[in-house]
Amino acid sequence: MGRGTVRGERTRRPAGRGEPPDQASDLGWDDSLYEDAAGGDADSRGRTARGRQRAAVRPRRRRRRILRWTASTLAFLIIGTAGAGYLWYRHLNGNLDTGKLNLGEHKVPEPTPNAAGQTPLNILLIGSDSRNTKENLKLGGHKQSVGSAPLADVQMLLHLSADRSNMSVVSVPRDTLTRLPKCTDPESGRVYPATVSRQMVNSSLARGGPGCTVATWEQLTGIHIDHYMMVDFSGVVSMADAIGGVPVCVSANVNSRNSSGEGSGLKLKKGTTSVKGEQALQWLRTRHGFEDGSDIARAKAQHMYMSSMVRELRENATFSHPGKLRTLAEKATDALSVDDGLDTVKKLYDLSNELKRPAPKRITMTTMPFVYEGARVVPKEHEADALWRLVRDDVALDGKDKDGKKEPKDETSDDPAAADDKIAVQVRNGTRTATTPAAPGRAAQVAQALTAKGFTQAVADQAQSLVEDRTVIRFPSADLEGDAQAVAKSLGIPVSSVEESTDVSGVTLIVGADWKTGTKYPEATDDEDASKALDKEQTQNGADDSTCMKVEPGYTW
């Protein structure tokens, strides 16, 4: 028994190799395998125990191999999916065609942040008429156009307020006459000198690209442009398909083709139709057949399409549907040309989140006030200047505050004003801009107007002219606020343009670039009623789905 015990103990040790006996039991192995029973062969019993042990270990090893394979596969799938997402992200970034924002010599300074540190966003939307691809040529134009520099036939300024409560969209007709600034093509290095005579604004795109159109807008409006987005014919079609249709309305059956074959080819029945693809492009290009057949009517139709598109995207939750969003991202990045400040999909996505914050009812779309000059148009002097000033000053074009309520009228100061002939007023010329010289004699002209109104102590400051976008009246201390407001009232200047400043030593009127002629401040700039700066016939609210484009006689069927 003693030898058997010794041999049994020696057998137990080899049998337990790999796991201690207590762990072996935990795994379900029988301790009796290790006992040295009388009459048995200890070596054979040991071999049997080791065989059973190996038989038990094999399933465990298989389970480990399966777990390792599953973990490896899962890791591969995760990495592969992430890699595919990254590759798709890079693919979308590669779709984007980017360029320099401003090709001009002079840039308008960025606006001053509001009290909350917020600044507005100004984005120039450009529609190119390029026929330099097979797709674009097929969608419109003549073969003679191939190889020609594209023109910016659609130009809209999208202004998003600093507090993101409202949005304004302002179109400029393509045939607006203006002087074009000096621009340098960033690729060829060619320099396009500033024009002496006025040219159609759409030709700015041919002077180095969209960056020259941006420079032209900044010179024309005095508004700082943050970004541009440009799309051509085929881009409009692909994006319209991705959106899935936009409802538009006409007052009668319309066929945009005249006897000479001119027109977009749009053919719709009376009432509302959801247009997409090529039909959407035809709507956006239609001039013959809408209202008076002018570019002004075309801009109105474009505003209607944009308003409807915004409502459609919101109502159908396109941005919350992964499949639709993926398709739209693919089409949009392939269709758009943007400035180098929007050179990634993330930047575009972040911008889109900002743009969708205003509700449709707080979106106002309009066209720059204009007058005809022959077959072309020019800005309507006071009204256009007033509109640009409202945008520069971040005033909502619907005349409401951030909560959608009507802006309160300016409150007058409790400080009583002195008699008019006792108020000393210094008048300065601030009509110079970064690109244009000062209007001569403005300080003297306005000082004389004040004198005629009884402000006999008004004098013109003959010092060097200043740069002031809008007319302001500054006073150094609260005891002169009433005097400054009395001066403003006499000339029709809004009380909101009266401000306290330690930069002046007395009541000081600075005639700004928004008032280059005349002796009465333009009424359209009164902030109490922003609509005075707007042409009601050309202004639409983004929530209005009740209007239809009037069909021009002779284009019905």
C-alpha cells in the first residue's frame, strides 16, 4: 500500500499538470481519476486520466479559437466600416471644387460681433450658365457658347442674422450695370483691370471666377461676404433629383417657347406641380412666359422655388433620412463649387445646421430695388442703398425682432433738447469707401441744410474725409443726447443712428456712404419700417405657399 500510495501521489502530479486539482474539479473533472485503485495498473490509469483531460481541454481550446476568430472578425468589420466611412468622407471632400473667396484688391471688413459675440453670415449664391460640358450643353444653350467664359446669371445674397433668428435672401438682376473691380485670376495670373464704364454684373464671373463676383458684390453693397457657392446647369438637375421634387405653381398652362424658339422649354399645367431634374432647371431658367418676360420675373420664380424647397426639406425630414442624406451629400458635393473656407464636408454640414435654424416664416426673399436704363437696370439709388444698409446692420427685413415680434419704435431721450439755434453741430464727410472717393462737398451741403432749418451753429469740418458706411450722429455725454436726437429728427435720420461716443467732443454728424446726394436723409432707411426699402411686388415670405407665377399672354396652351 505504501508503494501504491507513493505511486498514486506521483501519478496525481502528472495527471494534474496544467491545472491544480481544485481548478480541475471546477472544470468538472472527476478526482477519482487520480486515485490508485487496488488491482489496477497505475500507469494505464494515468494514461486514461491524461486522455480524459486532453479530451476535456480540446473543447475549451476550440471555444477560445472561436472567440478569438469572432473578436478578430468583429474588429475587422469595425475597422473596415470606419475605413469605408473615412474613404467616403475623403471621396466627398474630393468632389468639392474650391477656389479663393475674393479676387479683388479691397475687402470689406468683417462685421462687429453683437453683445453676445455673434456675427451674421453672408453667403453669395451663384448660378453659372457654363455650357463647357456635354451635360450642360445638352441642358441649354448653343454650340457657339462652348469655350466661352461662363456668366453668373443667378446671383443671390443669403444673409443669416447674427442671432440666427431670421434670414434674408436678396437677388440682383443679371443685367444690372455696375463698375467691376480689378481682379486677378488665381490660376493664370491674368489681371483684369477695374472697368471705367459700367458693365453687366453677370460678366464678373468671367474675370477670374466666382471670387471676382464676390469682389463685385462687396464693392456694390459694402457688405462683407463670408462664403460663396456656385452651381451649373447639370448640378441643379442632379441636386433637384436628390431632393425628390419641389412644388411650384402657375396661374395658367404655360409653355416657355416663343415663335423664335426662345425659352427654357418649361411646360406645366395650371396649378401646382412638383418639379425635379431637368424640369426644375427649366423653372429656374424661365424668363419667357412669366409676368413681363424679364429677369426680374425670373428672380421671383427662383425665390418661389427656394422657399418651397426649404419647406419641402423640413416637412419630409430629408436630413434625418440616412439614405436620402447620403444621396444628397453625394450630389451636392459633386455639383457645388465653393470657396476654400468650405473645403470639407464637415464645414458644409456645420453651415447647413446654421442655415436651417430660422423658421420659414422668418425668411424674407426680395430683389434689389432698381430702375430701367434702356434694356438694362441700375440700382434705385436711395432704396437700394437703404436695403444694403439694413443687411449690413443685421436688421431683419420682416421688421421683427428675434422672437418674431414687431421691432419697437425708437425711444427718444428724456434729456430735453436745447433750442435749435443753440445746438452746436459739426458735420463731417464720411462718404468715402474702400473702393470709391468721397462725394465732394457733402459736409458743407448738409451743414447748409441744417442752418436753413434753424441750426445756425452747424458748421462743416473741412478735415480729410472719413469712411463711414452709414450716416451717424455721435455725442460725447448724456446731457447732449436730446440735442443729437433733435438734429436727427430735423433731417429724417432714424434715432437708432444716434449714439454716444467718446471719440467726439460735441454733437457730430458724419454723412455716410448711404447718403451721397440730397439734403434729406432717404426715408427708406428708417428702421421703424424696414419694408420701405423693399419692393412689395418682388418680396416673398418663406412660409407663403399660396402664390403662383403669373403666366404671360402668348405663352399659354
